[in-house]
Amino acid sequence: MRYAFTPAFSVRVGRIALPTFLMSNTRKVGYTLPWVRTPNAVYNALAMTSNDGADLTWSAQAGELRNTVVAYVGRNNSTYPNGSAGGYREQARHMRGLADTVNYGDLTLQLSHFDAKLSSAAIGLVDQPYRVNSAGASFDPGAWFVTSEWARISGQDAHAIPSWYVGAGARFGAWTPYAGINWRKQAYPELHSLGLAQSTVGIGQRGRNVGLRWDVSKNADLKLQYDRNTPDAGSVGTLVNFQPGFRPGVAYNVLSLALDFVY
């Protein structure tokens, strides 16, 4: 539910998309993304995508410059895979955050802060402080684009773990070749293991991808993407739902073919 006090100031109550990253509001709408998926190195820093609560939005515009600030409070219940049939449930309480987005012509800049306490009986979390600070920038004049985001996880059991990605592409009519790189710092013992032994809880990873997007029509696209990800030694990287025989620290490849459409 949304109520606008003025054209520039509004409040929403209910289940709302978290505005943590540049593409948070559209991360599940593949047609809006330049890639097959948002870069996991950054976007997995906050796997939850919604807030059950309320937010306030204020915006101001001067010429081409538009500034939008969103402040929110609430909670979240999510279920994540971890190699077992049912996965594990995680609760975020005392959730609050702030996101400031600036648009100027073809340039978009964003700063955001997320803060909550996480609990999960399955992996031994009890009111663990969890914070994510992020910054992003995107420049898209039409013929080409470049976008980059940085995030840092911190809290009681996560000591300033940074991650980032850079991606770019060029448009040639209906065809858009693109490429990107991403990185997440290694981190060890205090982080929960998602079902693995505590000696293999590293999450460091380096990755790169190349792809080609074909805009088949004005409301549909076809994307082919190749990813090469290399977890650090002893690390699981951004992987979850581990299967028998999984070996941390081993590079893996992902080839994706996606058809996106809107209606």
C-alpha cells in the first residue's frame, strides 16, 4: 500500500523490495538486466530481497538532477538452500536502512546502508548483527554502458568483507556484446558454513563473464552468457546447495541461455 503526501514525499507499507543495490528493484525481471543475472559477488552480500515493513521516499529535482532518498524499517523471513531438501530458514529482525540515489542525465549514483540482526536455528545464528554498505554507479548514454558496484559486509562475525564488480557492453542495433569481472575477499572462521565443515567456510572468489544479448523484439530478448568463477583456496565462493563430492576452491564454469520477455 502506498500513500503520497505530496508528489515528492510518500510512504509504503507491506512487502517492499529492498533498495540495497542499483538493480534491486528489478533484479528478478531479467529483461531489465544487461546480463543473465545480477553479479553474485556483490548481490549475494544481501541475499534477501524484500522487507515486510514500511518505507518513506523523498525526492527532489533541479533540472536534469534528481535525488531520491528511501528510509525503511521492517523484518524478513527467507529460506535458502544448503544441500538439504528443505534448506534453512533465516530471520532478519530490527531491520533498517537508507538508500540515496542520484540521477543526472545518463549517470546514476547510489549509496546505501542496511542493518539487521539475523537468526537461524539451522546454522546457529542468534541475533547476529549484520550490516551491508554499498555504492554503485552506472553510465548509459544508449550506444554503450558501464556499471560498477561495491559492497562491504560487516557485523559481529563478519569483519569488513568487501566485494565489487565492473561490467560494460556496447549496443549494435539489436545486438549487445558485454563482459564483466567480479571479486569477493576471502573470509574464514566466524562465518557460518551453510552445512560445510567449519574449516571450509571461506567465501573468496574471482570471476569473469562474457555474453551476448539479442533483442528479438521490443519486449523480448535472448541472452547467451559464459561465466568462469575461481573460488580461493578452501573457499566455496558464492555457491550454495552443495552436493556430495563438492570440493571447495575448485574453479567452475557456467553456460547460460535465457529468454526474457515482458508483457
